[in-house]
Amino acid sequence: MAAATITSKGQITIPIQVRTALGVDTGDRIEFVEIEKGQFVIVPINRSVRELKGMLRVKGRKPVSIEEMNRAIARRATESR
């Protein structure tokens, strides 16, 4: 089990084995996601947008153009007012 100490400024040094497992390095960002009250998971947010390509692809669904996305966003923005 890896452990770290919190400094007086609220900072921690993430142990090397945790950084390696997460695939994070100097300058990368991480996110703390609360999964239950008082329990968090650490999620690296250093992925390139290109790595996310195809993650949400639904078989048989036609891809949406940027223009269609912008129209949908504009339509929802006017509905929420």
C-alpha cells in the first residue's frame, strides 16, 4: 500500500508506484472523484483528445457534424432560459 503525507499547504507527493500505475508525470493533471462520502478515486486527465476517439461510438448511429452539434447546443441554451 502506498501512503503520502499532507504538507501544511495541503500538498502531497504521489508515490512513484502510484504515478507509474496511473501513467502520470510532471505537469500532468489528476482529478479527485468522490465515489462515496469520504472516498475518492484519483483519475488522470492527461489523455490526448485523440485517444478518446471512438470511445462513445454506438453501432449503427450516424456521426454528427460540428454544425449539428452547434445547433443542438444553441437550441438547448434557448430552451433553458
